[in-house]
Amino acid sequence: MIQATGAASITATTAATTSTSATSTADFDTFLQMLTAQLKNQDPLNPMEGTEFAVQLATFSGVEQQTRTNQLLEEMLAHTSGDLGQMARWIGKQARTTQPVWFGDSSLTLEVTPDPSADSVLLVTRNAAGTEISREDIGPGSGQIDWFGRDGKGDRLPKGQYSFETISIRNDEVIGIDPASAYGRVVEAQLGPQGTEVILEGGSVVLADEVTALRETD
């Protein structure tokens, strides 16, 4: 879980990192100029020893790596101060997503958007493994519905992660299959390889830009 950081602290840290990165870049350029001048002006009868040249190349590599590290740190801080600072305010709220969400003691709110021309709509429920466990007729039309976690026999399903989809039917023919969204509680936010991610109760990981709505917890 993350905590929001004060704006003044973030600004000061970013400014310091920017200054350090600029200084490292200047040092790197100066080092390059000095090494080039040294190679051009060395005595051809007494060239630089191989070991000495290797040491300078190693120094060159170290300066280059430090410059790149500072640049990456600057980018990360800039990203953190924006996205993660905002994501911290999402924690504890409910996010709407088509990814699996946790079903516990309370019903889930689903958002269904079947084909508007359908005369019949089925809601398909899948467990965490992606296996279909129930299929029920919910009638045509779009909007929010409450899902109480019952199987085809009316028995309560076990706690776990579930995902949903609707099958639109017209004149006994399937005309569309669409994912149904559900609300899950946000418990954490983090930076992932594809951007800012939110972690939902139960462990589902959702990219922040895949969240289509946010609401207060009931």
C-alpha cells in the first residue's frame, strides 16, 4: 500500500534530482572531451598504457551509467508524484472493471451492456480459473444489477474471484457476447511494467486506465 506524499516534498525532491541529473550530464560531457583530447594529443612514441586506458574506459562507463540512473530516477519521481499521488485517493473506494473481482459476504454490483436489439440476455459467471459455473436469464436492457452469488440450483457460491459476461440473443440466435463490469474494492496502488496499477480485494491487478468508474464503498 502507498501513502500520499506532500506536494512540497515531492517538488523539492524532483528539483534536487533534476539538478543532480543536469550536473552528472555536464560532468559526463566534460569527461568525454578530456578523454578525446588526451587520445589525440598523446605521444605516439609513448602511447597510453593499456591498463591505464582500461581504467579510464571503466570510469567512462561508470559516469555514463550514473547519468542514466539519475535520468530514470527523475522520470520515476515525476511519474510517482502524478499518477500514484492520485491513486492513493482511490484506496478504499470501489473501482469498476471487467477483470475478476472478489465476492465475499455481500452482493456485487454489475454493469451490463448487452446488444440493445436483443430480446433475451444471459449472464454468464466464471470462477478464478475461467470455468463457467452459472448461466441465468437477466432479461434485455442495459444498466446495473445486483449479483448475489448463486449457482444454477440457487446455492450460494463460495467466496472467491468471479468474472462476468453477457450473451445477447435475438430470435433464438446469439448476436453478441460482451464482458460485464463489476465493482471491486481498491486496496493498493503500485507502478507496474505497463503503468500505474490498482490492486483489488482478492488480488486482482487492474491497470488504472482500465478502470471505467469509481464510487464510494457502501
